[in-house]
Amino acid sequence: MSLFSDITTLNSALQAFTYAQGVVSENIANSTTVGYTAETAVINSLDNFSGVTATGVVSTRNSFLYNQIYGQLAQQAFDQARLSGLQQLGNIFPEISNPSSTVNSLTAAISAVSADWTALETATPATLAAAQATVLKGLENLAGLFNSDANQLYTLQNNTDTQLVNAINQVNTYEDQILGLNQQIVSAGANQSNVQPLIDQREVAAEKLTALTGGSVNYESNGAMGITFNGGTLVNGTNTFHLGILPAATTPGLTDVGYVSEPGSSQMADVTSQFTTGTIGGLLYSRNTDIPAAIQTINEMASGIIQYSNTINDSFTAPDTTSNHDLFVGSTATNMAVSQSVQNNLTYIGQTRDPNVPGDIATMQAALTTFDMFSDVETLSNHAPGIEKTAGTAIDATQPLNTQSAKFANPAPNATALPGNQGAISINGVITKWDVTQSLNTILQNINATSGGAFYATLVTTSAGQYVHILSNTPLTIFDVTNNPGTYNPAGNLAQALHLSSVLTSAAPINNSPVASTNQVDDSGSAMNAPINTLALFTQAVTPSAGGTIEVDNNPAWIVNWNAGQTIDTVLANIQAAAPAGTIIQNFNAATQSAELVNVASGATLTPANPMTSFSIQDLTGNFTSVLNLKSGTNASKLFTEMLTSVSTSQTAVQAELTQATALVSATQALQNAGGTVATPSLTNPDPTATNNVNLDAQLAEAATYQNAYDAAVRMQYVIEDMLNFLITGTASSNSNSAPIGS
């Protein structure tokens, strides 16, 4: 190598070191600039060892901290998506933010209906029509609010689904952007200065993509970026793996997330369950959990009110001598409506079942919305369609029992062995005396009067038969007693004659359209999670969980484990088997698409040692009772309050989580800007003075290094200059302060 080439080499070095010193000076000058990212000069060797050259700058980044930021952005996006859904639930139910709201308020409408029924109790013949008209208006308003809220909830669910589809499309767009930038960066070479803007663009796209998916970022050896999620790879240095849209497996009309694992393939795997964070995770949680929980609650409220309000009103005989006038049609909040016959004829709204017991129908209706309805104790006769001996030969409930005994199915109610032909019936320890000179209506009214509002008894007469229903706020224990508390040989047998059994039945059909050949649930031949059932089990917006545990009658010894791979009939049979033999009979009625569990006591002699006891089943884990609509609570106020509290609590919790996630993003970015050199690095407590990632000590040390290298190159140039002077003139340079060659 010649001296002249050495001069060229030193000259390139001086230029590179001068450039590097300029970069360091810029960093030092911006050491207090908020958000500034320190830069490092890129110095590369020239070909044939002919020197070095500065090719540009790269930004200083900490890959670990950036991955922390990506994860925190995903949590932030999840919380934002879910919180938006919860806030929109608050818009549907104004009571969440203002418990005293009366505008579009189900709480206010329920209270108003109860007050209207209370007013109807004491209406006189002169005011009866007006009171019935007020009740009708209240019922129509209540049904209309249920309809409106249900429609708004389904609209919110559909809108959230649309947002999900948009998010999926955004994911694919960012995948394509990152792939294109990867290819440009790899092609240019990772150490070239012109790739830095491309790297910056790629990081922006990565922040967007990870916020959408909760994905993780990694880097290949050639500098290409890869992003993965729980279900696979989204993008790498050579390919994208797009998300797609699949029909939802459980709810027709909604969308599941598909994944193309082979580029160019038309086959997609369902990866919906893999998204538990990011915008997609938040939208899925809102659509599949928060909103359906609200739908389930108002459907349970509506179906309970429909079922039991109709039962009570059906016991009323109208002035035109007709009966069985349902107040409502429909089975859910979506299709609940006041029946056309009641709209056309106000006299079909029951006030009193019997002139001798005024206001009893209205009293029961007023109390209904405060009932939890553990189960319905009702007539389930093994001898006839109901309590009567012969179908079509109805017992006249307004006449004394001793004039109607021949019409009762055996055994007829009697109290002849007791003084004064009296008997007594115990319901939850409340004893009501009766005698055969009283009518059945009077006896039932007396039972109601002594119950303190804890339960109500009513008689329903239909073309199929006559049935007694006892609607209860708690489980019931019923037996016949005598006037002698020490002797339990019941001569009075009213409870036995009423053929009472505890019946737990679906409050509404468990499919969307209980019509032959339309969305029919297969209870015996297909598992609950089979496609035929998952497409049908959506009346209450409930999909069977993977499995669960059921407890019968709050008895830890009667436990049933189930899984969604079993048929409905199998689980019901296991519930029957868990209880003592002969105490529970299960059935699934395919025609009405409803399940039924009966505590068998019909026609049995009911004594303190052998009472009729209502029973319950509850989910310890899983959601079997919700799937079969066995939660038939009519306590609308309680159910609604629980739902409102749940939404409000979730709002508060998610808002707090969002605030924390946002703070973590800011803290981690501050730590990144501080160069990751905070004395005690903590994501939640970074150096409060750190505004960027310029480390002054490091920059000053780097400046000294470049200055020393520059000075060494200058001294070398002086040496070479002396050598050249000696070769040319024979003498060394006498000017030791001469400027370096190439300066």
C-alpha cells in the first residue's frame, strides 16, 4: 500500500469521525428534548481496506422494552374495545348511570305495573274498567320496553360484530405493509442508512397489528420482523398469513375468526378462541360475554313474567264466563307482547277469581315481580288430567267442597274425622285451617292470606283439566295436619287431594323457533355441542359451556358432572339418578322444546314425615340450567338490579385496567426513551426526569472516543507528510502545526 493510498484512507477516516462527532453533538444538544430518540452513526469499511465511511444513522432502540410496549398496547386496546361495549350497554339501560331514571327505564315500568295491579285490587264496579285500562297500558309499556331493549342489545351485538370484521381486515392490511417493508429492508441491507425510515414505518405498523391481535414481535437474522399470535404466524420475512371471516358456530348471523395457515390456501381454521387480548379480543369478549349476559337477563325476566302472569290470569273467569285468557304472548324479551284478546277486551284482565275473595288475582299479579320462583308446585295427577275425576267435568271452585267431592279424583278432600269437618294444611310451617263448607277458592284465598306474601296459590281451569299452582319465593314443604299437633294421622287430606308436585320446567322453549322442523334441538341423538344443537340453542343467547357441575336440592351428596359432549337426555337422566330413587322424574318435551323435572308426590299421603318438598337444581360450575331455561325467576327487579350492578362494576374495573395499561405504555416508553438505563428500572416507576433515551454520560464518552480517533488520524497524517517531504526534499517538515492533508 502506497503512502498516497494511506493519505486517502486517513482522509476517509477523518470525514467519518467528523460525521460521527456531528451525530453525537446532535444527541447532546437534544438531551432535554421530550421524545427525542438518540442516533448512532453507521460507519462501514470500504472495499480493499481503503478506509471507512459514514453511511448514515440508526435510532437506538431496546427490543425488550419495545415488546413490553407492544403487549401493553394490546391490553390497552382490549380494554378500550370492551369499555366501549359496556358504555353502550349503559346507554341502553339508563339506570346504570342514574338509578332514579324513569325515562326508558325497565325498573320504573316494572314498578308502575305492580302499582297498577295494586290499584286494581280495590277497584269498584264503577272504577273497574278504568283500572283495567291502566293495567293494560302498563303491560303494553312494559312489553314495549322489553322489545326495545332486546332489539338494541341485538343491534349492539351486530354492530360489535361489524367492528370485528373491520378489525380482521385491518390486520390483513398491516400484515401486507410489514411484509413489504421487510422485503425492502432485507433487500437494502440492515446496516444501510436508507433503511431507517423503513424500520420506523414498520414499527408503527407493528404497534397497530399487535394492538389489534395481542401478537408478539420477533426478528429474523436478516433483519426481517415476524409477528405471531396464539394460533400461529401472522407475518414473517417471506409471507403473510391472513385472518378471515367464518360463520359463527353458535350464533347465526355473527362472525368467527378464521386463519389461513398456508399462504394462498382457501382453507381456514377457526381461531376465535385464541384472541384473548387486543382489539379483537375485546370485541369478542363484548360480543360473546358482556352483551349476551344482558340479553339472557332480560329474556329470563320477560319469560318468567310471561309464564306466571299467564298462569295467574288463566285462573280468572271473565264476565262472559270464558277463562284461560293469557295476558301475554311470546316467550322472550324480543317477542313479548300483550295478547290481542286482552287488548280487544279489558274484562279479560283478571281482578278477582271469586266474589267471596275480592282482589285475589290482582294481588298475586302485584306480588309476582318480587318472586324468585324456585319452582312451581302444581297439580300433577296420575289419575286424571288434573284434580277433577273426569276430564271436562270441572269442579266448581265457588261452591262448598262437600257439594263437589264427587267430582274430585280419588281421594277427594275430606275432613270428616275431625271436629267440625275441619282440616289443616301446612305450607312452609304456615298452617291454614279449612272445612268442607268452604269453597276451593276461599280455601286458596285463606292460604294466600296466611302466607305473608311468601307464596300464592291459584286454580287454573283449562280444557285439558284443572290445576292448582302455588307460586313461591322460596322452596316449599307441604303436608296435611290435624288439630292435634301430637298426632300425625291426617284425616284432612287437602294437600293429597290437590295432587301437588314440585315441577321445574323450562321458562321458555330452548330454541329460537319451536316449530316442527325449524331449529329443533336434538335432545337424545346429538351432543349439546353438536352443530345441530349449537345452531339452535340461542333463544336466551346461551351456548353450552364445555362442561360443569350441578347440585340437586342444595345437597352436596347429590352432585352431577356433565360435559357438552353429552346429550341433553343423558344429563337429565343423571340428575334423576343423583336424587334418591323415585323422587325425581325427568323428561324433555320435543314438541314444546322444553325440559321438565318433577319431584314425584302426586296422590301420595302427605305427612310431616313424608311431605311434598319443592326442589331446585343449581350450577356450581358451567351453565346447564341457563341453557335449558330452568332459571324461571320472575323477580324482575332483583334480576335487573343484579345485571345493572354487574355492568356497572365491570365498567369501573375495565376503566381502572385501561388507566393502568395506559400508564404502563407511557412508563415503558419513557424507560425506552431513557435508553433503558434508569438506575432502578421499573415499568411502573421510571425515572421521572427521563424525557428521551439520550444518555449524556454515554454520549460524552462516545464523543471523546471519536475525538481521540480523529486526533490519532491527524497525527498520522503529520507523520506521512514528514515522510513525503523527506523523500521529495530530503528534509522533514519544520512546520509541526501544518494542516493535515485533505483537510
